[in-house]
Amino acid sequence: MRLTVIGTGYLGATHAACMAELGHEVLGVDVDPDKVAALQAGQVPFHEPGLPELIAKHTVSGRLRFTTDYAAAGAFGEVHFVCVGTPQSKGSEGADLTYVDAAFAAIAGHAVEGALLVGKSTVPVGTAERLAAAHERVEVAWNPEFLREGFAVEDTLRPDRLVFGVRSSHAETILRQVYAPVLDAGTPLVTADFPTAELVKTAANAFLATKISFINAMAEVCEAAGGDVEVLAEAIGHDDRIGRKFLRAGIGFGGGCLPKDIRAFAHRAGELGVSLDFLREVDAINMRRRDKLVDVARELCGGSVLGARIAVLGAAFKPDSDDIRDSPALNVAARLRLDGADVTVYDPEALDNARKAFPLLGYALSAEEALEGADLVLHLTEWPQFREIDPERAARLVARARIVDGRGALDGERWAAAGWHFRALGRPALAGERPVQGLWGGKRTT
């Protein structure tokens, strides 16, 4: 089939490349000519494993092209996927639908009559119905995305489910043709009305955020009571009604989806007269875990981080990504810098983005460089490379062997055996170097 993908950011570029991989002819459309030129040259402006190879493969073959011309897109496409962003509105917790509305209006004005316009963006419930009423010469459907950064190609080509929000058998038939190879592989399909299809994505994100904040709230209780949240999570995770996934306590979630999506969901529910105030507490728990990490850093530095050299391992909000939007790691690093610490950050992929957003922080080109002379190490993004660091070798690089695992991903006993004072949120401290009391005890402070 001939498909267009409106918006070539993270979602759109991935969807376009994967639709080409499924055998379709695809035209990606964006208002940014520089982005279009880069993608047409096979260059991906963000980090996503496997995507550069797909983009290069299908731009060379001619199956995938990019343009800024909506008229050409309208004439080309049988199906048009809208994949633009829905950021949080300024001064409100609601979603900003400016880009969605503009994209639908632009492509609907050029599409052939009766063409299928498929929304993939995460939107407040009621958006699809409103857009269908506004653009009666085309047909509207909704096909929410469930991509995980770092696994977006896999999640598109081999998803755990597909959801079609449709109002006609014709729209469902067309979408079945688009996704025929995926459906033939046995992927479950849920066909729903517009409101349900829109709610599936927001409900899924709300549930995941709630599970993460739940275990972090349990970490707070463990910290107060002297318990161990890792053992607690293992024990409750054996209950198949609960499961072990997303029960790793730490500094919480970030990124461009979960935080703004749960706020927008609660906001929209309130407009409909339904209270989802528990999601505001989920958000509050998430944010105060960053406060806790800062407090632990101060404690380990004798009550103040002024003059302390702090190494921060991680800048992206999650591994296998260069996305720093609402990154807990950078939020903590910036707060410690404001408190007077000398902070050096290392991340395998996100350094360029971090430098642009946080120019006052220090940056290293390797983990070893970041660790050199550090008085405290903070592990804040769970990259596999950081789990592979040799604690004994690392101890020879730092000034003081103290580390806080803000992601619950390191082997604490291994680090403590190498002489480190090891802390993880919600867990008892492990033996190693004792935290310094008072001032810096004559050690250098710059």
C-alpha cells in the first residue's frame, strides 16, 4: 500500500521505517526541511537502536521517502498516519493539541475524498470524535502506539497487541491490510470505538506510572522502618496477580510520555467529572524520589555538597536512548550543582543533548573520566555499561569510595566487597567506607 506518515519525530520516523520494512511504499511528511533532508539522506537525528539501519535500507531502495509537501502527500497516500507530539500545555496539566489539529487539517485538505486518516498520537479522550466531525470528507481512525524508547523498532514490527479505534468495517479492513504481516504473525488485535482506543494508551501509561510509584512509596516505608525494598519487591512479585516488572525502586520515571500523559489523563478526566486524584499522588511520589536522592547525597557528604566532586553516571531518562526530557538524572545533577557541588556527568548517548540543556554541568567522555577524583558517585541511568564497571578499579579512580545506586540495578554486595560505601534507595547501607561526618576533613574541595 501507499502510506504517508505525518510528523517525523521519534514516533513518526520509527513508524515510517517499519511500515517500509513491512513492504509498503511510505512518504514521511514534516514541516522541518532540515529534518526531512537528514532523513532522506539516511541520517536519524536521535538514538534508537536498529532505526538508522532501517532508514538507510529503505531510503536507498526508494521504498521510503520524505517531503515537506502536503499536496504531494495527499496525492500519494491511501492511508495517512498522524504521528505528531502532544506536549503538556503551558500553564495547564492538559495536553496541547496544536500539532495534532494542524496536521489533520493540513493532510485532510489535500487527501483524496474518503481517504483514511489514522491518529497514532496520545490524545485526550474525545479528540478522535472531534476531528472526525471537523473533517467529514475523509474517514478518521485511531491506532494508538505503545513504543518503548530503546525498543521502538521491535515494538512496531512485533507488538504485544494492536488496537484499532474505528467507526466502520471499511476502516478496519484497511488497517488489517496495513498490518497484515504483523497480524499473520499472531499479534492480538483489539477493535474498539474511538473513546476506548484513546483511553487504552493513557490507561496503560497511568497503570505503569502507578506501579512504579507504588514500589517507590514502599521504598519510603522501608527507609523509615529499616526494611529492604528489593526483597519486598521480589516477594510480592512472585504473586502472578502483581508480577515482578516495574517493581524496581529508584528515583522514578521521566521522559516525554509518562509524566505529561498521566497529568493530561487526570486533567481530562476532571473535565468529564471523574476524579483521578490518585494520579496526582503518583506524580508527587515520583518527584519526591528525586528529593530523596539529593538528601542522600548531602548526607553522604556530611550535610552539604558544597565543594564536593560528584560523578553522575547517566543523563538520559532511560537506557538505550538519548532522550533527556524530564530526566531524573539531570534534574538531580542540576540541583546538586546549584547547591555548590562540582558535578561531572557521563552518558553513552545523551551528552550532546545534555550539554545544550544544562550547559553549567561538567561532562566527561567516559565513565572513567567522570569517576576520576570523585568524592561521591551517583548511578542514575541504568545503562548496561555501568553494571559492568569493575568496583575495584573504580575505587582506585575516586577520591572517596561512596556510591548511591539510584536505579537499584547494581550488585551492592560486590561494590561493598571492593571497599565502597554502597547506598540504594529503600535498602540498608552496605559495609564499606563510612560516610564522612561534618566538613571535608582536610580533603580538597575543588
